[in-house]
Amino acid sequence: MITKFFPFLKWFENYNLDNLRVDAISGLTVALVLIPQSMAYAQLAGLPPYYGLYASFLPPMIAALFGSSLQLATGPVAVVSLMTSASLEPLAIAGSEGYIAYAILLALIVGFFQLSLGLLRLGLVVNLLSHPVVNGFTNAAAIIIASSQLSKLFGVYVDKAEHHYETIWRVCEAAVHYTHWPTLFMGAAAFIIMFVLKKISPKIPNVLVAVVLTTLVSWGVGFKHDQTVDISAIESPDAIRLITEFSSAVSEIPNLATQRQTINMAIEKAHENNDGLAALDAEHDLSVVALKMDRLKQQAHIYRTRLRDLRLHGEEQPDGTLKFYPEKSGDSGRVWRIKVGNAPIRTDAVLITGGGAVVGTVPKGVPALAAPKIDMKVILQLLPYAAIISLLGFMEAISIAKAMAAKTGQRLDPNQELIGQGLANIMGAMTRSYPTSGSFSRSAVNLQAGAVSGLSSVFTSLAVVIVLLFFTPLLYHLPQSVLAAVIMMAVIGLINVSGFVHAWHAQPYDGIISVISFICTLAFAPHLDKGIMVGVVLSLLVYLYKSMRPTISSLARHEDNALRDAMTHELMECEYIDLIRFEGPLFFANASYLEDKINERILAKKNLRHIIIAANGINDIDASGEETLSLVIDRVRSAGIDISFSGVNESVMTVFKRTHLLEKIGQNHVFSTMESAICGIHAQAHHNAEEKECPLTTTCRLVKTA
């Protein structure tokens, strides 16, 4: 019972100092990959890079302590990071305080959802996400993730459009004219280093090497060049006008947001008081405010784009300060641009950048334990996304764990793994983490390093704590384009074209579902949930269609002496006996289909004397199925044809007895096997028959005619 609540106690059975040494080395090896990777994934999630370190602090340890896999490495992963970004973008501006608060709350919801599934032993619910859907989604997500990093790789800034492909088009347009070449060279260098090292020696932590080298270069050459100046230092009337108009538009948006919140409260109050007139007035006011906000956002977008397009030339003044002039043809030296985001630009502190973007200041120390702020309205909005992230994250984690268990021979408990992942996300939310899951790449590193137990993940967490306490200043000069390259390198492995081909070979409709899921995920991005829902709905529709039209075949004797589908194997059928095999549960959705097929056979076979229903494939039956069988028996026998059953399993036989259908069928019309049924009725059904060789007892192939 103790190990049920504390599964990590099993680690220490026959554990020794050698195992401890191996686990320590494995944990540190994983940490070398995790630290730079987690910062990159946090950037993908729309959070400051150091939040990736927060997500790598407690979750790996908690997931290992309370999960069932000994080698699964938990932490930030690409797909969950992308889903986090897609979930929160409609609610807040990426990187803002509100956005960060929602990300932490999302981790808490995901954690409770996974923990609840684990405690209720509902791990099988993950099967709602079929393999073709996940394959289509994962391939599309890999493309979306990689393309979303292009702006950081080229060093350009654009506003996000309604659809992801429109945003990428904006990035490409901006890159043609405004690529920051040092930024691109940094990212390309990191990519080349990781690629070459991976080919030469996979054991070398290629991500860490690329990050260290590019950070040193960034520090050495002064990659980051920022100047904070008074607006008077900008000798461009056009730039000053755009700054003023942009700040005016942006500063008005929060006031309108406050008005919208007040009006929403008024609408709720009007509905509570059943005051329809007041509700209509408030809804009208809400529409006006919404239109004003949309107009201001569009204006801000136009001004922001124009400001980003401005290229300035800096000239040093006698007092050592810089003045900035519009760039002219022939100007040499550094190109300066006004840094513009979503907040008003202070006229006394205009940020002008002439270099590349770096991670910047990383807060020193471990985040304190604190529960995220609970807001039921926000929770209800995030719940659908949390459910999808929970299932996707768990599917990724359990797939990785199963793959490793196949090599190690370890026994896995999916429900215990859900509990571990759930607790990891809950405790992570207490230390400012966003949703996490099991990582394929880091788990593979953990396995290759020889990890014996989950204690390796504890060492990984301790390594992250040490970095947060003592080494955060070393991360300041890490170029963001390098983190973009890390992400792009990591998601290349997610692209799996053969998965579509494999799904098609298994079943054509699976291949079609996989392709449609892929296309819809790309088309609806950043609303990734829509792509998944399309795939899930298609899978359920196919399942429902197949359940409503199960395989119903007439059997005949094959050359191998087995009874097989006469149509598939081109076998002749008996004129007097029809041995019908029904595959699947007999329930309300397909009961009438069985009835129709039997009626078709009665009409088609004029000499038919006996029907045998091979019930081996009927594993369940409901009231509608039982009622249909009763009607079929009456109709068949009234037509002068007898009917029997073979291979009825215990659960179906129990229903036959409870509903007294067995009495209608007759005990002597129920046989244990198909062979005994044929032997029992063959002579009677062939009395005075002209058929020389019966296809149920002799192999008879159809003679094809031209």
C-alpha cells in the first residue's frame, strides 16, 4: 500500500552506489540538454525564456517520483509549448503579466485534469486521439513550430495576423527588406554546429555546445546594441509623429477595455433583474466600444509597422551622445531601428536597437512556492484547451515511456503515469511553470546515459536549481536566434511523412483522416484545437459508420478446409443453407442493417431452407438488437425457412435467457460451433435436394464467365 502512494520507494530495492553514480551522470547529462532547450520552448510558448527554467525545476522531479516510468524525462516540450501559446493568445498579449498568469493557471488546470483521470483509472480516454489524427497534427505542429521561429531567425518583427500562414507571409516580406544579418548568421551557425556534432558524435551535447559558443561570440563582439534616448535625439519629424500617434492609440486601448468590462457587468446585472431594455442598451454600448477598440488596434498596427520599417543612421555628437537621422543611400555603419511593442513609447526613454536580440536579464534564484490566482471565468475559457493539452501531453509521455519499456522490460502503469504528470503540472504551477510533458529527445538521452531509476530526474532538477541560483548572469548574452535554431532543430524529428503512408496502407480512410487533420491544423493555426477536433470528429464518424454497417458475410468451405467469406474468396454458396457471420456488437445502430441483409438473402435465394447465424463475432447485444433478432426469427420462420445460431458467447446467451429469446429460438437450434451447426442441420436441409456437392462441406470455386 505504501508503494501505491509513494512508487519511488521501489527504486531503492537492490539499489547501490554504482547505480547512484550512473543516475547522477544521467541526470546531469539530461540537464545539459534541458537547460537551453527549455528556454527555447518557453520562447515558443510566448513566455520570457527563463520561464523554461522554472518549468524544469520541480516538474521533472515530481513526475519521476510519482510516475511509473524509470527513464521518462519530463519538462517543457515543443507541441505543448505551441498549444500553450495558441490557448493564451486570445486572452492576453504574449509575454505580458496577464499572459504569464494565465500560463501558470493553465498548468494548474492541466495538472488537475490529468490527476483526476489517473485517480479515476481513466487513462484509456487518451484513445479518443487516434494515431492518424495525432500523426496529422504532429506533422502540422512541427511545420508551425519551425516557421514560427523565422522572425527571430531573421531578426525581424511583425504583428501576428489572424491566421498563421498570413503571419509567415508578413515575416517573409519583412525579411526581404530588413533581415538583420548578424542575427541570421548566429542562428545559422548554431544550426550548423548542432547538425554537424549530431552526425559526428551523438553523445556530445550538441545543443549545449552551440549555445555556449554562440553566447561567447555574442558577448565578445557586442552582439546586442541598444540605446535608450530622449525623443529629441531622433532627427526625424516622421518618426516623432508616428511615435506620438502610436502611443496615443495604444494608451487608449486599456481605457476601452475597462469600459468593456464595466458594460459586461452591467449586462449581467440587467439579465439578473430581467431588465431587457437595459440589457439592449448595454449591448449596444458594448458593440460601440468593441468597434472603437478594433479601430484603435488597426491604427496601432499601421503605426507599429511603419515605425519598424524606419531605418536610422546614428551620428556621434561632440558630447559623446548619439543623434539619429533617417538613413540615406550611401550611409555606412550600423543600422538603428526603433524598438516598438504593444505598450506606449515613453518620449523620454525611446529604445533604439542597432544589434541583435538576446535573452537579457534572468532573475536570480528559485521561484517561491505560491498558488496561482484562481479566476473561474478564465478557467472555463481555458478548460477545453487544458483538456486537449492534457491528452496530447499524456499521449506523448506514455508513447515515449512504452517505447523505452519495450527495451528495458519495465512494467508501466498508464494511470500512475497520469498521476505523476498531473502532480508535476500542479506543483509546477506553484513555482511559476507552464504546462509540461514527457520529452522524447531528453528521455532518449536519459536512456542512453544508462539511467537506472527516476533518481536521474531528481539530479536533473537539482542541476537546474544550481543554474538558477548561481549561473543566470551567463545566460544574458545568449542570442534569441540561437534559441530559435534550437527549436527548429528539435522539431525536425517530429516530421514523419511515412506516417501518412503507413496509415493509408492500414486503412485508406485512416490515411485520409491523417491528411485532413494535417491540412486543417495548418489552415486553422494558431487555433490548433480546431484541427484536432476535426480529426477526432472524423474518426468518430468513421467508427460510427463502421458500427452501423458491420461486416456481414456468407461463408463457404475454402481449400484450407476453413469456413471463409464466399464473396472475398470467390467460393460457391450453398443453395439451401446460408451460414451468415456477423462481426461486431449487435445494438440499436446496426440491428436494422442485419435485418435488411437477411431479407436480401431470403429474396435472392429461392431454394433457401435454413439460415445459420454465426454469432462468434457478436460480443454484445442490447435491447434493440434482441428485439430485432426476435422479429427476424418470426419473419424467417413465417417464410417457411428455419433459423439457428452457433457460437453464442456467454454475455449474449445471458441476454437470450433473460428475455426468453432462447425459448423462441429453441435449445436444439443453438450450436456451440459452426461445424456442429452444419452437421446438425445439413441432412434435413438437403432432403430431396438436387445439389450434388454442398459448398459448406466441399470446396467449390465459382466458375468465371467472360
